[in-house]
Amino acid sequence: QLAARPVAAPALPDPQSFEQVVALIGEKREVGLQMDVQRFVRPVAFKPGAITYESLDGAPMDLARKLASRLKDWTGRTWLIAANGQGGGETMIEVDRRKRAEERAGIEADPFVVAVMQAFPGAVIGEIKSLAPAVELPSIPDESPDLDD
């Protein structure tokens, strides 16, 4: 008789940061929960299994409960989610907005951009897009024929 081979259970996710928690919510395609966390949660403290945050006005009343429930389902561990923190950091949306504003300010202060804007009065900078980094191809050595033959 053939014995059944034990099948290793897939490793459960174990987020080690608040950003990893938000990424896990996205991987699980919980768009509504992800948007609520990004919009209304100002992280105060994080450790695996526990999140304390300051909740912004307008946050769903059951956000902490829903987040704890989903994280338990996905990670296999009980999570303590406390929405009673004060002095939390920026929400993820606030961080994104601040970074975009800083990027725009840096671009607008660039001497080349300043010169272009002065040369074209009324011009405005529209959407700013980051380009993908250039792909560096491996160099292929030249195969020059031996002239000594």
C-alpha cells in the first residue's frame, strides 16, 4: 500500500509592519477595507499581532473589529486592534499626498524647469509621472578577427 505523503500547509502571512498589513489587505482584494485603513487610520504603535491607531472622523464604527477579524482569518493569529490611540502619524493617503507635493516642489524649483516656465508664460505643469528605470543590457565583447594569423 502507498502511504499518503504529508502535504505541507502553505505558510500563513505574518506582516511585520503596518505597511505590510495594508499590502496584505490589498493582496486579499479587500478594497473597501484597504481604502478605509489608508484613509482613516493614523498609526500610533505597531507590533506583529497588535495595532494601535488614532481614528479620523468619518471612519466606520466597525473598522477595528473588521480589521482584527480579517487579520485573524489571514494570519491564523489573534490581533489586538485598538482605535483609542492619540498622536498617530499620517494616514497612508496623507503620506502619499505629502510625497507628491514634495516631488512637485522639487521639480518646480529645478533651474531648467524655471527657465522653461519663464520662456513660456502661462505654461503649467500637469501630471507628473515617474519613468521606469532604464534597463541596463549586458555588454557583449567585440569579436574582432585575429590579425596575427
